[in-house]
Amino acid sequence: MPQISYIRYKDILQARRIDAEFFKPEYLEIERIITSNIFKNLEEITNKIDVGFVGSMTKEYCENGILLLQTKNIEEFSINLSQTTFINERFHKILKKSTIKYGDILIARSGSFGKASIYMENEVCNSSDIIIVEGNNNYINNFYLVAFLNSSYGVGQLMKFASGGLQGHVNLTILESLKIPILPQSFQLKIEEIVKSAHQKQTDSKQLYKEAEEILLNELGLLNYQTKHSLWFSTTKKEIDQAKRYDSEYYQPKYAEIIKKIEEYEGGWDYLKNLFKLINGKTPEVYFEEENEVQILKTKQIRNESLLYEGVAYSKKEYVANLLKENDILFASMGVGSLGRTGIFYKSETNKPTSVDSTIKILRDSKSILPEVLQTFFNSIVGQEIIYRYIVGSTGIISIKNDFILNLKIPLIKPEVQAHIADKIKESHKLRKESKELLETAKRAVEIAIEENEETAMEYINSHTV
């Protein structure tokens, strides 16, 4: 439907933009509401607005060094560390303007564009192609600022500035003119309290997941297992004929070590094909840009601890096969950095019919093994080792075939140990959900305070938090 905006000539000159997209009615309404409050431009309330290192640095990478955050790590409010990159100490000292410390706000310039996170770790790290914002405590609380940036008023402004020829990038000069409502300090401190509480729940959730994994590995006698890559080893013609694999990596001794532990486990073991039903995902013939009948999960939605329901694609039931059921296990079977990730579908985490595309396998109708236990096993270091033994394809496009998945050897963990692991995983998911709800409350409270007043926003907070 056509939209019409009436713009003053001086506004066009000030913005230095002549594209209609920049002056969409919803963007103008956002500005009207914000400017009805006391506000300041972002540059007036910050000590620093800068962009992290941009350029080639392959030779500076290392396995364990200084953490380098990239756009892929930026999520709403938080940092996703499921895929991490490290640089050496020498390069870290060079990247002074890329240094990130506790409380800094990070905005991705592309990829996760439109999302802002706040760094809440005590260790200093660096950034690549990420905008770093350090607030001035005399004017603004960084926790309130990150809640505002993730609210409809913050995202709306970011999307406005990234429209037209900028193609999803925001330069620092434009970002400096972002309008920030200056709400009472008491309200800002309340938002800080909520964001910190949400972060603590996330931390506790991760700790529970870690404890569950340690219980499993300890049960298998693999708690202190470390990856061992042998430079030379031997195999037999019989082994090659049986495996029908001719790549040397397949015969690394480390795999035999893990498999021996599984085979010797006192609870026994079985092939996955005898424990679960494997169902292939199916990519819908038609996707829809706007929200529709069924949400489609892809490999990017499978994280080590949970499923991510942000940025999902949509289709209609007529184009979808195999709607997910409670406790379905989702296994990413394709993609560098994604293959092997495993998550569990809980209906309580989403209120929408859900399916998966062809890059995901569904493991259903478990026998003898609780879904939480299989997920923990597959996502552990030893589970990942076993899975990656069977990958096929080139470095750019890797996958694992159904036959290999079905013939994976799974330890039959003792029932009492399984129950202990499952309890921790379920509690981990509960805390993660509560954290997300708190962050949604923080965003909505900021919006209410801007639209109405902080008293009404505080009433909203009190009714949505315990």
C-alpha cells in the first residue's frame, strides 16, 4: 500500500538523504515520539563511539589467545560464544581502539545488524567490524542504553539510517546522531537491575548445562578427554574394506579411544538406529518474508544449549512436512561450524507450529535414552569427535549421511544418571526462558516510559517480574 510523507526541505538538507525510504511514516513517528521527551544525540552522552578492526589478519589467529568478537557473535543484549576466534597477544596490543571491556555496548555493522549487546565479562577482548559504544555515566546508564537500542525505537532508528544505499551498514557519523531519550536515573537503574538479573540467569543456565555434560563424561570415564591429533598412525586393509573410507583422517587413533570407552561402558551401548527414529527434514517449496503459518528452523537456529527462534523463515502447512513434536531432537547434518549441533524442541519455548529444512535431521520416539542425554552427548567434545569422523564433502560444504548417523554407537547411560542429567538440562532451559522474558520486559518498559511515563512503565515492570 502506498505511503505518503510530508518532509521539510531543511530536514532533507540536514539528513543529506533524498531517498523516500529514509522518510517512511513509521520512522517519522518514532522521531516525533522520542523528541517529545528530553533527549540527546548519542555522541553527547558517550565517551567513545568507534569501530573495531577491519581488515585481513589470518596470520594473527591462534587457538588460545585473546578473544576476538565478530558480527556473528552479536545477539540481542548478549554475546554468543558458540563460535569463537582468537588472536595472539602481539596483535591484541596493536588493536587499541578495538579493545572491549565490561559494560561496553556492541552494535554489529552487518550480519546481525540492528541488534545491540552489552559486554558483561571481566576479561578484556577485541572486536572486528563491530561498533563499540562506551556511555558516559553522567548522562546515561549503559544497561538502559542497550535496552533502548533493542527496543522498537532504537531498532527503528538504526534501520532508518541503514536503508537506501547504505545496504545494512551504519557509519559512525550517522550513528552519533541517534536520538536517545534521557529518562530518570531511578528508572534507568531499574532497567539495569532487570538486564543484570537476566544475564545471571543465562550464566546459571550455561553452568547447569556444563554440569550435565561433566556428569555424562565422568560416567564414561572421559571427563578430562582432550583432542589428540596424531601425525602418523597405521591401519589395516581389512579396516579400510569394512569402512569403505580412504581418507586418513577417518583412522585417527583418537576415534578408537572414544569408541572403546563406549563399548566398555558397564551400562552397555547400542546403535542409534535402535534407539531413535530418524526423519529427514524438508525444505519448503515456498518461503514467505512475513510471518506465516509455520516457522522453519535452519541450522543457524540450533545452538549448543538451546534452539534460537529469532530470524526464522516462514512457510504454509501445504508446503511443509513433519511438524515437530514435543522432545524431538534436531540434528544439524550439514554446514561448516553447524554440522553436529543438536537441540531439543520444547513446545513451551514457542507457541507456533514448527518444522525444519533439509539440513536438519529429526530424531524421534526415543527408547532407553532421554532426549536431554543424547543432546548432551552429541554436543560434548567426545560426541563432536565421533560425529566429525563420518563427515563427507569438501572443506566448504560438509555433511554426514543417514547411514553414518544411524550407526553411531550410543552409550546406554544408567537410568539414575540420565535422570540427573535431564533435570539439569530442563532447569537450564527454564532459566534461559526466564532470562528472555526479563529482557522482553526491559525493552517493553522502556517503550512504555517513552510513550507514556516512567510511572506507568514501573507498574508494567512490577506486574511482569517477581
